[in-house]
Amino acid sequence: MYIHQCDFDVQIAEEVEHFMTNQFLYWLEVMSMLRKANRVTQGLRSVIVWSKMYDDRISAFMADAAKFVAAFATPHRAESETFQQKYTKIMSINSGKAINWPAIQNVLHGHSGLVCSVAFSPDGSRIVSGSFDITIRLWDAETGDAIGKPLEGHSSHVNSVAFSPDGSHIVSGSLDETITHFVHVVGMLAPSVMADDG
């Protein structure tokens, strides 16, 4: 069972807070080495949902921690105060520290041509992009890593991409007058091409 499916409990909240103040950086480092940092954010979001109505402090701390994971930036606000107390022999920033998190969370690189269209999956975990390089790319929204190889199926510039409402299909439109429909099958996407008759 996931934490957001449980009733709020003060004892669990205290355990979560203890874990976050004592083990968070270790957990993040291990998950990063396993290339699963996006799972950290998913876990943090579960705690945010679970604690939001009962403990604003934990919810706010988790929201900042999720932004920290996404940006891999210097900790801000609650993280700075919490971790500076525990790790006193680390370098700290005395001035010039950002008050707010940066607006740009990731810059994704991988296309060799102009990117014409991008879209988020319904759950926000993936991004799809279409380019003049005649490919479609799928990205992990948290880490910015490309998922799999570029998707191919068009013979001209891809100028439109979208996810289906359930996130299991991707469609793309191209200047080659076709629409390509990619079906998510066991982690891979298989194309089917539909020609434009009009």
C-alpha cells in the first residue's frame, strides 16, 4: 500500500520527518546511482498528497525536496536549515542563495533539428517531443533523460505530438501528410502510420 492511500497518522508523520531529516540525501544518492531519481519524486509526491490536509510543514518540506530532486540544486529554505545543522563541515553559501527555485527545471538535448511540438503525459512523468529531424523522442520529465531510442515513422518534419488521455498512446503529425500512432507495449512503442486522405 502507498502512503497516500493510508489515513494520516501522527506517528507515521514523525517517522517520515525523521527519515527525511536523517536519510534523505543518502536515499537520493543511491536512487541517483541506480538512475531512479524519478521514483524519489514519486514518493515525495505521495507524502505531499497524504500530509497536505493535516501537516502543512511536512507537505511544504516535501514539495521543496521534490524541487530539489528535479533541479539537483543547492538546497533551499527548509533543506538548508535541516541539513546544515546535521552536516556542519560542508561548504555553505552565505550570500547569493536563491530565494525561490529556478523556473527552468531541465533543458533536454537529443534532437538534431528544430523542435516543433512538446507535450506532457497526463501523469506528468514523461514528455514527448517532435522535431524537424523527423523523429519523436520520449523523455523522463524528472531527470530529463531520453527514454529509449528516437521514434521514427515519418518521412518529413514532425510538427505535432500528443499523448492519449491515459498516456499509453502517442500520436504525431508530420509535413509528410501522415499521422503516426505509437502504442505503448511493454515499455516499447510500436508505430502504425495513417495517411492523410484529404
